Amino acid sequence: MNMSMMRGRRSILLVVPLAAWAVAGCKVEQPASHGECMVNSALSCDSAVLAGNPDAGAALGLVGYACTGAARPDEGATYVSGIPYGMVCADEGVNADGTSNFCCTPPSAPVSCALDSTSIVAISNDPSQVCPEAGSYRFDCYGSDRPEALNPDLTCGNGIRNGQLVEYCCAGAKRPNNCDEAKGGVCTGGLVGWHCPAGSRPRGEDFGMSESRADYYYFVCGIPGPPVTDASGAMSQTFCCFTPSPVLPGGSCVTMANLDQIQKYVPGCTQGRTPDLPGFAFACYGRDTPEDDYTQIHCTQAPVDGADDNGFAAKVYCCDYRKPTGLACTTTDECQTHYCTEGYCCALESCPSCYSCGVGGVQGTCRLVPNGMPDPTGMCANGCDGMGNCLP
């Protein structure tokens, strides 16, 4: 089904000038069966939570609404040449009279995101179209702006590209905090560290609204460390993760984080599997392997028949993250560059005479061999002069 047909299912393209889309009055027209929305000046929309952090009361320019029934202010989006123009609203709870509150981008300034009303069962009566997380709803966006960049009262998951648009599942930002990025060398080799409450794992919205992940799907995280008590007295775990390019169609391998389940099927597959980088446990449901799905991953152990974190049958793998340049190696498969030169993952398969990939402090690139030191290539019988030449 092409994009125009898909959009035809999701909204009616109103062939009217965009200026007329902004309603002059306070009322936002909705289908009669849904209810109606009116501006609610008593609702404060300037105290947003930005990805879990208060915004110090900064004015955000959002407009408050109260709606009856299943109505939402952002239902009336239009598509022009496949590009959405609409409002982006965040749900803000229910009033004593049963009306629902929303904080929205102003109708006088349409944005390039549109609510996909099929993701709301009360409107579509189609539970197959809902977002995976309860209470979330889907926006279709054009360009690099994520919904929460337009309306900070939202938090959204990873964007999934669908033709020229990107789909996001979002909810009001007042969710419990999930994971915090762990800086300061917690993870090495280019992996990003995260501290998460025990039982949670990093999610797309933990990056915050300012970092676009529109071309990415999910974090790929190594096996977490065992739960420990953090400074607040709560139990937490540390993950080391990377964000891959989208998995090819048909990719079925997902990471595992349930330590008991991992040790049941691949004993010894732990966060400290290697001195430099964490181990990665995968559950695969198809014929593909983790190496097929993620170029950064290599697996040396044969898979076993087992189950994923939720008990569903799968092939279980214990794998490793390919090392970046500069880390010690023994085989080319260990390295992201596929070059293991002089015992280090190197940018080149081999270095010229009197250059080495193992010069102390700068391993991983071909550097000049210091004066008087032997030539790793064996071309200079008496060693090197420190300037790339052989000693006489």
C-alpha cells in the first residue's frame, strides 16, 4: 500500500488553505460522536517536564484544552502532498466533571506532525493499531522534529520510519523516570552507559527531546551488571549500549537482560565476559543470527535452544561487541575494522615500513616507530630512525 493510500485511511485530506485550519474561536470542531474541545484557560501548560526533568516554569507557548468524550484537539490534521500539518497535544489528566485536559501546540501555527487517531481505541475501535505501551498514542512526523521537540509535555519512544514519515508512540511526560545516562567512562569502546532501576532497561525517550533518533530503532544493550543499591537506596543496574542503524527487514534477534534466564541457557555469559567490553545475550526467533542483524556484533559460541526474557522459545546466543581501533585483539573478527594488526584492532590491514599500529599510547593507527626501535614489518634490519626511514 503506498503512502497516499495509508494516509487516506488515517485522516481525511481537507482541501482548504492552511490559514483556514486555525480556528478563529475557542472551540475545536470534532466528529459529533467523539465530543468537543474548548480552550481551558485555567489549565497551566507552562510547567512541562522535559524528558523527566522540570523545565523551571519556562513559557512554552502551549494552549490548554478541555474535551468531552473521546475527543482530542489534535484530531483535525491535514496532509498536503503527503506532509502532515496539525497540532501536537499531550494528555494532562481528567477533571472532576469527566472532561479531559490537553496541552497543545497553538492551532494558529500548524506543525509537521499529525496524530494517528487509529492508535486510540476509543476513537478507532481497533485495538490492533494501538502503541505497545498503555496510554501511548502515535504521531506521524515529517522532517527531523520529534513530537516532544514541538511539545515538551510529551515523551516519545524511538522513531520508526514509514516512507517519508516517521512514526512515534508518545504519552504525557509525567511518566516515572526510567534510565539516566552514565558518563565518565562507565562503558568503554564507544558504548554508552546507562543506570536503570532494577527491572528496567534503556528506552528511546531516555535520550531526551534534543537528540533525534528518527533513523534508529532500539538500543542494543549488553548484559547488565547485577543489581546494586545506589546512592538513593534504590536497586539499580548498569547497561552498556549502542544504537544501530535499522535492522534489515526480517531481523528477529533481540537482546536479553534477565540474568537468571541468560545464565540458565548460556552460563558464563556476563557483563564482565571480556576485560574490555561486556557480553551480549540475544534471543533470535528466525533463521538470522545476531551477526546478520548487527554489524557491531560477533558470535563465537554455538546457539542453544532456549527461551527469551519472557519465556518464549528462541535460539539463545552469547556474543561480543566488535572492538574499536586501539584495543588488543587476536583475530580479525574481533575488530570493527576487521583488521587485527600487531595485536591491536587497527585502521589498516598492515602498516608501511617503520610505522606500527602498536606504538604505546596511540595504538590503533599506523604511527612512526621511535628512533632505534625495530621495524615491525621486518624491512629494516637495523631498526628505524624515528622519521620513517631505516637506520643504516
